Amino acid sequence: MNQPEVAQPLSLDGSIGEGGGQVLRTALSLSLCLQRPFHIDNIRIGRKRPGLQPQHLAAVRAAAAISDAVVDGDALGSTALSFAPGPVRAGVYHFDIGTAGSTGLLLQTLLPALMLGEDDSTLTLDGGTHNPLAPTFEYLNQAYLPMINRMGPQIQAELVRPGFYPEGGGRIRVHIRPAVHLWPLQIPRRGKVLTLDGQALVANLPLEIAERELAVLQSGLAVHAGGLQAHRVEDCISTGNAVWVSVYSEHITEVFSALGEKGVPAETVAQRLVDQVRTYLDEDVPVGPWLADQLLLPMALAGQGSFRSLEPSTHTITQIEVIAAFTGRRFQVRSVDKGHVLISLE
């Protein structure tokens, strides 16, 4: 009897582009979705702590768990990994990163495969929910997941408790109702800005910190008082502060966040956020720099789509390269205005 043909592992260089953990996470996602094994060398080779760190190991092991993958090299500090997935299984899963590593990045690794499955899934993810250089829960819930839902799946997310660096201990719970296929996204313009709201969260810190931040948002962005909310939580492990602004427009919602830092005044943290939001509003593009690279993978799975954004970041260019390696298709980046581009897959 003839044996089924086994796809040859794709060989990847983890140092391409920005050379960070996103190369690995995107490879894991596409490997699960396309059932394509891969081998990656030079994982985070240029970083201060090269190789797999706990948050990357959590992604590898979670991806393996939902697909009974055969894995080699999944050890702390490893700079090489081989990953051969089996069929992805829907189900109820609980994964604990074990550190303050980003639950949002872990979700974005697993979600593409589960949202194309045959049955519903529920993910409970423990770790950090408000991390530097990673999507906060509010960003996922208000900006990223609504775009995914627009493509067909129905994803609902809940912040069970926040988790900040370095203690972590946060938890999110996500219910995934898959789609048979993905509708392509077309986001050529932002449309009219409808409203802005601002919120600030403190965990095991005085509420006055959040209130000071909101005062800066109110004066710097002319957010009306009814659109400002301060939250204080005590029933969590970590101590921290996050402040964010949601920009609701006709065709898209974008979310911008800033995290409190020890020794940095609350007013300074909030002003940094004000500057981010003003830049986005002044540029008049629908898709901001962070959402741009995060939409590429689901758009590639849909087979087509386009959006208008700013000049692509190194992160976005890296994402384009990894997607091209797995699919053989490359996003086109065309200048449409000074500093603006149309990113498309046709």
C-alpha cells in the first residue's frame, strides 16, 4: 500500500528581519494551519538572551499540544527547533506561560489554526496581560479580534485578572467559534473618527495614579469626561498600571496603550500615550503600525485582502518574509501618498 506523501520540512533562518520571537510564532501558526513541518535555526540569535525563553517555549509546547506535534529542540536557550504538526484538535485548553510572558502573543500563535477548526475551542492562558512590546488585552479585545470576527470566526475574550511584569499571574479566557473559510479584509480608509475614550487601570496601586493619567488624556485629546474611566483591582498577583485610548472610526477601531514605569510620573506615561494617538489621528490612515503586521497572517489564510497603513516597520517586513516562505505568495507594498502605503495580497 502506498504511504501518504509527507511534506518536506521548510528550512527557516530565525535571524531574518527583526530576528525576534515573532519569526518563530508566525512559523508555528502557519505550520499548524498548513500542516507544514519546519526547521528553524538562529532563533533570536542577536538578542541579549538568545534562543528560546519561557514565553517562546510556552508557544511551542502549546502549539504541539493542540496538534500532537513531533518537536525537537524545545529547551530553554535552544537556537534551533524542528516542529512537525499533526491535525489540529479543537478543545478546551489551559496553558500557563509560567512567567509574565505575553498571553496576547500566545493567543495570536494558536488562534489562526483553532479559528479554522471544525468545532469550538476555549483557551485559558496564564501569564502577562499588559506587557511592554506586546499587545495588551484591551488592544486584542477592541482592535485585533473585531478584525478577525469580521473575517468570519466569532471570538470572545475575557480578562479574568490582569498580570504585569515581573510577577505575571494574569489570566485571559477566549472562546473561539471557527469559520469554514475566511472572508478577505479590505480596509482602504478610516472614515470619520466617531469618538475617543480613555481608560486607566491600576493593580494594587492607588487609584489616584489612574486619575492623574486620565486628566492628561482629557486635556491632551479633548476626551469628554464621560469617555474616561479609572479602574482599580486588588485581587491579582502583580502590581502595575496601564492606560489606553480607543479610537472609534467608521471602518475600524484602533487602541493605543502605555504602561506605568517605576520612577516615571503618571503624567509622563499619559503624555506618551497622547503623542501616539495624535500621530495616528494626524496621519489619517485606518491601520496603525502594530495592527498592520498582525493582520497579515489571517489575510494570507484568506488568500486576499488589502489595507492602507504607514510605511511598514521591520516587524511587518519580517512577517511578509515568513508568510512568503510558507505560502509562496508575497504581499505587495505600494506607496500611495507620502508616508502611506497600500499593503495587499491579490
